[in-house]
Amino acid sequence: MYIWKIKCNFAVVNLRESIANYMDYLRTQRRLSPATLVAYDDSLAKFADFADSVGITLTEELTMNEPRQWEAIAIQDGVAPRTVLRRLSALRGWCRFARARGWTACDLMAKVSAPKCPKNLPLFFREKEV
């Protein structure tokens, strides 16, 4: 049986700086709408605040646990499932961006599962109601 040890060479980058770089990328390269940029910036700022609260300031310090903890706290705080999904989408995009640049060693979102959203049935009107 062989045990492989892989040494990852990745850059040491400040978490908030990496988020600013990602937002710049979304604004200039992807040309997302201003409303989407505001929502993503807000979501990623909340994640950075959470990371600061647990003592993480560099991207290399992040593990798979932090995104899961952040999601769990949001759900416990009563954040709507669709909002949690949007926040996770923003974080998932940043994780792909950071990993492609060598700022994180692993896929941080690999073990994060999305919350279930309630499915609303469409409303139908009778002829009398129209």
C-alpha cells in the first residue's frame, strides 16, 4: 500500500483581497449586472466577516469546515433558503476562482449541500375571479 503525499504550492493571499479580486473579475471580465454584483459582494463580505470571527484572514487557512459552518449559522439565524443558496453560489464561484489561481489547496465547497427550498404551486383563477 502506497501513501502519497502531495505538497501543494499555493500563494498566501489575504481573504478580503482575494474577494476584491474576484469582484473585479466579475465586474470586468464576466460583466455581471450591478444587482448581481451587489448581492455577491454582500454575500462574500458576510463570509469574510465569519472567517474573521473564527480567526481566519488568509485563504490558505480555509478548510472545508468553514463554508459548512457558515451555512449552518445562516440557517440557524433564520435566513431564507433561497438567500442561503445565493450566498453559497457566490462562495462557490469565489472558491473556483481562488483554486484556479492557486490560492486554496482544495475544493472548499465539496462537502457543502444546499438547503431545500419550498416549492410553491402556481395560483389559478376561476373565470369569476378574473
